[in-house]
Amino acid sequence: MKIVGLAALGCFLFMGVLVGTRLLLLARRTRGAPELCAGLGLLCLTLLAHPFSAVARLPALLGTGLGDGFFAIGMATTAAGIGLIYAFTWRVFRPGQAWAKALVTLGTLAAAVLCAGLQISTHGASGIEEVLPLARPWTIGVTLALAGAYAWTAVEGLLYHDKLRRRRALGLGDPVVANRVWLWSMSGVAATLMLVAVSWLAWQGALVLHDPAALLATAAAGLATGVCWYLAFLPPDAYLAWIQRRAA
């Protein structure tokens, strides 16, 4: 089960890097802020945050200056990634809403405070037994902050998809675009469920990489998120043709 969970996590990270890079290349061509926010956000959370945080917790680096430096990079990029996902949702779905802009600010500040708290609370800890009780409440907070970012984008995506679905009933709109919005929403739902489940298990004292339930939740949601991202941003021609035929 551990191997399955790690493989699913690897798939999630790989797809995040691939999609994030593709979005950055698109932003370079279109100069679009939403593509830039989503691309940078995914790269921060997958290419930087996870690897640096994981390496910092290796026994040889735990409690050292180098390990603390790596962990600081991981926390900074985690906070930045969360803020960018919030910003993407605002720019795409609620660009003219003051409350949405305020929510971006609040979510980003909360993520920054929680990541800083996690960094400070575990600074200098020399063993995993010492780190775990210090890190647990902050880790849960950071995980829920990320879940909030994915939950908001999922809700807004589903609401917008409903509008596109009703337009399709009138013969308006593009079915591929509607499907892409739905896939993005489903990736947000899967990521939210995974993060909430992991937070609850962590609150119960479980270690994510050792607990079968946590590994199962991570594997299922990670694979679902990766598949949704792949079909939304790197769809095979056969899939696009199927979407068009179904709409017709």
C-alpha cells in the first residue's frame, strides 16, 4: 500500500509540474494573469514545496542549518502556491468582486502565517519524535488552508459549469470548454477531499506515509486529480472527439 500511495503521489506531482509548465508557456504567449497564477501555483506546490519539505525531514538533515533552510524554502513556496491558487480563482471566476479579492488576501495571509508557524515551531528540532508533536497543529492548519483554496476553485468551477451546461442546452457554447471547466472543478474536489481526510487522520495522530487509510485516500485522490489535469490541459484527440460526439 505504501508503494501504491507513493506512486500516486508521484503521479500527482508529475502532472502538476507538467501542467504548471504548460500554463506558464501559455501565459508567456497570451500574457494572461490567470494562466500565470495557475502555472506558478502548481509549480510552487509540486516542483518546489513537496521536494524541499521532504528533503528537509531526512534524518541526516533534520535539525541542521541546511535542513532548516530547505524547509524554509518548502514553506515559502507552499504559502506562495496557496495564494496563487486563490488568485487564479478570483481572476477567472470573480474578477469584479471585492469580497473575492478580500478572500484572496485573507487566504494568502493565513497560509503565510501557518507556514511561518510551522517553520518556527520546528526550528532546531533534532529528531522526528521531537518534530511530530510540534508540527502537527501547524501542519493541519497548512493542509486545511490548501484545502480551502482547492475547495473555492472547485465550487466556482462547478457553478460556472452549470452556466455553460445551460448554454449548451440552447445550442450555445463549446462542449470542450465546458468539459475542461468540469475537469478542473473535479480536480479541486478530489484534492479537497484528500486534504481534509489527511488533516483528520493527522489530528488522530496517524502518520500519512504509514497509515493505510491515509495512503488509500492519497492514492485515490492523487490519481483522480492527475487524470483530471491531464484530460483538461493535455487531452488526447480521441478524448476531444468523444466530447464533441457526445455533445452532438
